Amino acid sequence: MPIFCLSEKISFPPPRFAEPEGLLAVGGDLSERRLLLAYEMGIFPWFTDGETILWWSPDPRLLLYPENIHISSRLRRIIRQKNFKVTCDTAFEKVITACAYDRLKNFQETWIGDCMIEAYCRLFESGYAHSVEVWHEGELAGGLYGISLGSGFFGESMFTRISNGSKIALIYLSCFLLALSFDFIDCQVKTDHLKRMGAVEVSRSRFLKELRQAMGGRTLRGSWKTAFDTFMKG
């Protein structure tokens, strides 16, 4: 399959033309219009900062259906102890920066460079990107961030600074999205951690079909803070 080179025109080739490992296109930019179109088509950027932007649509795709989130008995006990405070859209930039920093601290490569942080912070300001924060003793202990379009949530990254911080963020996000009748959380590529929490691999063709259905729903644009706070009190 050819690798497509993007022009200034805001467009992408169909995801079915992606390479076997998922690479579809190179180039373009991280403008709001291009990023939103990418997610609508089942495509996401993944590249090293300072290098050419790479666009991916892997097959299979890892999805987590909110109603299928797996909560172990140990995690249930931890949640019942209420030693954490969970919020939404209160510290987006801190969360995305922590996702990048923690990977570097653990000597892992990160795709979350300065240009990605700036682009997704703009999406947050526009009401498309969201974060879930887990606090312990007043400090940010874990969290995640992603994009919301239609009835789909496209997870980008998560981090934890104490045991179970990111798991708690994902559990509360799943329960919140379930209450809002979201169809899925797109986890992009397989990890054993996410599979243990209930995520499953589906074919690209199935994902794209479910994606089209999800894009028919209304996007809950804007800050989720108030709605999430109300959900937590309920």
C-alpha cells in the first residue's frame, strides 16, 4: 500500500488504504479542523516531536465499551475507601504534560511533544478535548485525556503517580460516559493493561462502522466539569 503525503488541503485518504501496521499518511498539520476530521474518520496522529507528522488507522482497533469496564474486587475496595477525589476538565494541561513527563521519566518514548500539547490544549479550549483527574492529598495522582465527538470518546493517554491512579480515572470516565449513552472509548492499540480492564480488539471495518454510527450523535462540546460534578454527587 502507498503512504499518502498530505497537502495543505484538509483531507485524508480512506483508512482502508493504511499499511498493515496502521500507517496511512504523512505530513499535514495539527490544526483543529484537520485533527477533528482525522478522529471522525478513525485516524489519529502518532509521531516523535520534531519529525514529520504520521497518521495512523490500525487494524485491529482496541475499544472499551463503557458498560464492559472491569473493576476488580480490590479496586472496588479502594474506591469505597474514598481516599481519592476525581474531577473532570479542571487541570487539562497538567494532565497532558504529566502523560508526557512520566513516559520520559520511565525512559519511554513519547509522542506527546510540545506541538501535540499545544494542539490538544487548543482542542480543550474549543470544548472537544477533556481530561479526568485523580487527586490524592491535594496532589495530582493520575489522570487521562482524550477527544469527544458524537457518542465516541477517543482516548489519547493516561498516567499514574501512585498505584491505581490511571485505573480509577478510566473507571470513572467509563461510568460517566455510560450515563451519557456513549458508544465506546477508542483505546487505539492493544495493551494488556487495558484488556484486563475490559477493552477488546475489533477489526478496522467493524470499528469504522461503529464510528459512523457514533458520529451521528450530538457532540457534548464544552467543559464537562459541571456535568461530571453532578454525576459524582449522584
